[in-house]
Amino acid sequence: GHPEGSSKLWLSASTPADRGEGPWATSSVAVTKQATGPAVYCKTNDSTGKMMEQSTLTGSEAAWPKAEWLRAEVSAILEHVGECCGREGAEKLMCALEPAINAEQLPPHMLQRAEATRGEYTNADADMERRFQRGPFLQPFDLARGQQSEPIWYGTVSQSAILLCTSEQCAFFAYRETARPSTKVHGPWQWQKMLLSTSPQSPGLMVGTK
């Protein structure tokens, strides 16, 4: 953060320079937001690595309905969740976020547009791409289709979050593995508390899925 009240976030990604089999290159985007309320950003699986640039097809939220929907949902949650302090507050916030990050299908008014969305560079066939775009949470499935001794799980196989806590001058890291078809139940959140050398000027949240 900066003394004048603004903060800057750098998003970086490494992708093949030609978005094919060529050498990899790293690109970064600086996202600056004045401290006047929560700012929510959704990183899509765009192949450009440019992420937040609205001029790129896959980096634009307009091209990724699930990112557009998730951003709006998380923004509303942060506006209404109330004060969250310490470990108890971190757990409260994650509980509030779960319906959004676990959504497997978008609302009907967005689903038709989502099913027509296709990544600028993708090896997936049309049916698989529709499955990818249907919602933020992709139920894990076996890419090997049972043809190997061990399944190759693909989809939202895990979830994680980093929550900055100003009251305790720390960051909470939460991680869990998601349900497989045989279990039906997500694993429990595992928590770690990391003390910070200086107090964060404003609370922060980063949620990731893999």
C-alpha cells in the first residue's frame, strides 16, 4: 500500500510467447485502486497473459461470463458480510464466499452466453469448452477416463485463499481439496497463520482455484 491511501497489485503470468509451443514469456499488469471500498478482480484462463487488459478477447470480462458473474457476486458479498476480524472472521468470510466459488452453473440469463464462449487458444473440443465455461467451479473429472492405474484429476481440484488481517497484523492462508465423484464432500479447510513484519494498511483477500 501507499501512504496516500492507494494500493497497487501486480498480476503476472507466464505463457508461450506465440501461445503455442514457442518459448515462454512473462507479462505483468499493474492494477491500482484507491482505498474507497472493495475492489474485486477475476483472473481468467486467457492465453495472452495480459489478464486485466480490456482490449484482449480472453482478458476481457465481457468474453468470460463466469468471471463477470463471479466478480459481481463476490463484490456483493464483501459489501454485506460485515466486520471480519481474526481467525473467526476469516472463517466467517470464507463461509460467506462458498456459494459463489462453488457455483457449478451460471444463472439462466447468463448461461446461454457462457455456452457460446470459447477461449482464444484452446485444445478442448466444443462440448468440453462448454463444460469449462458453465460456471466458476468445475467438478473434478478423470482425464484418463479410467484407462490408467491412477486417475488424472482435472477441474477445480483444490481451493485456496489468502486473507490479510489488519487487527492481528497477519495473513491467514486457507486450503482444501475439493470433492471427487466418489466422495461428494469437499475436504476441510486447512488454516495457517503468517505474521507480517508490518501491518497491512487495508484488509485483503485472494481466492484461488486449481
